[in-house]
Amino acid sequence: MLRRAIAIKAAIGFGLIAAIGLAASRPALAEDVALTFDDLPVYGPRGTIDDAQATTRVLLKGLIRHHLPATGFVNEIQLDGADRVQRIQLLSDWLDAGMDLGNHSYSHLSLSKTPIDVYIADVAKGQAVTSTLLAVRGRKERWYRYPYLETGTTAEARTRFEGWLADNGYRVAPVSMENSDWEFADRYDEALARKDVAAAARIRAAYLDYTGRVVAWYREAAFGLLGRRPSFVFLMHASRLNAASIDDLAKILRHQQLHAVTLDEAMRDPAYAIPDTYVGPDGDEWLTRWSLTLHKDLPWASYPRVSAESEKPDVR
Ligand SMILES: [Zn+2]
């Protein structure tokens, strides 16, 4: 370690050495993480009900097998159609598996591109089935996840909407870790649609490689920003890709020493009390928002890129 440090110091100067010293002093055990899956019942192109059932079953079984609590965020527009009863059953399956469900708006609108009255009506419409499923189990729908993480281009819209959320018993579910899984999932679904098994396997491998690196980046970046290890809220999607990858995702979490907790538990971390005053078009996660509040930069130069062809692993 010392020899390596000296070599690096000689090569690129003292700033990095300070960072390495900081890394070496960290405790052995790492952070808590709450897993969240958006766009329930199933992310991606609407397939057959058999396909949706298989995706849900594999994903939930994996979460249970690896003792990973999770919260799913529902777009109830997906329930519309001839197989409505079966699609509603998929949401019941999540609850019966011990998971929680939250609201992700009815039709996945952006607050930054939608008049506030239309947006609120859409979110209200999006709670009908999910809140009932929770109520019959003696529970309440309590979490809202902004589609695209877009929180509005005016302070007035956001203040008004978050007032509506509070009046209706909701809290915003932030995101402090993400792995661009939807980009890989889109290509994976395209490969499955053309029955290209080899491409699907390549995309999945690239996804897992990227996930390992980006999770490590978030851990480093959060430590640098906050000076301690926060509890993360990890955004993924209820995709075929994640269903097929759940064992490997669990392995990545273990390798990163991340300990899965519920969203409620993660949200007790004081980091989530840091004000988020960002107003604008960007759908940023909360690490970026905190960095704006705290006037501290994140190490974007080392952020792992998703290649344009997501099926190709990044070259660092
Ligand atoms: Zn979404």
C-alpha cells in the first residue's frame, strides 16, 4: 500500500494521496441501502400477461431469497386493459411478498413539462388501486417517486405539489444511488424481442459490470460529500433485465458491503434532511441536489459512463 502510494504520489501529486489516506481510514462495514423499483407492474414494452407474471415472480423470489426488502413504485396506467385483474394481482404479489408499494403517478408525467393541476390530478388518479390494496392489508400508501426525478421548473409548482403530497399522507422518495438500469433494460428487451440470446447475454454482462462500478462511485462520492457513510436509496426498475439479474445484483451489494434495509429505515438518515432547493429542468438524483445545497462538487470526472451501445462494456 505504502509503496503504491509513493509511486502514485511521485506520478500525480499530493491531492490524490490525501484522498487515498481518507479511504484507508474508513470503517470495515459499509452503508445501508433501500432498494426501490419503478414503473410497476413491469418496466418496458407491454408483453403478454404470462411474461409480466414471470418477470414479477422471478424478481420477487430473488428479493426474498436474498433477504432484500424493496419498495415498488406503480404507474396504474399499466393496469388498464383486458388483463386488468391479473395485472392488479401482480401488485398484490409484491405486497404478499412483504414489499411496499408507492405512487409513481398514473401515467408517468414530468412535473417539469406538465401544468400543475394536470399533474396533481394524474398523481391522484394513480393511487386508486394501490392505496386500496394497501388498505385491505391495514396499510397506507406513503411514498411518492417523481417520474424522471423531475421536480418542476418553478418553486411554486414544486411547493404546491409537495403540499398536496403532505396533505395526502405522502413523502417524496428520493434517489441517492442509481445505475442507469433502464438504458440497459431497453436494449435487453429489444434483444429479447428479436430472440437474440447472445446480445441479451452481452447486455446483461455489461449491465452488471457497470452496476458494480457505479455503485462504488456513489459510495465514494457520498463519503466525499458528507464525510460519512449515508444510507442510500437505490433506484432501479421492475424490468425483465433486473429479474434475470437479481442474484448477480445481490452479489454486487454483498461485495460492496451494502446492507439492504426498508425505505423507512434508510430515510431516517439525517442526509435526507439536507434541503433540496433545486429548481430547473434536470432530473437529478439527490447526491447532486445535496452537492448544490452544500456547495461541494462531486467527482464527476470519475463517474462511469454508459456507452452509447449499452451492450458493449465501457472501456476505462
Ligand atoms: Zn419511472
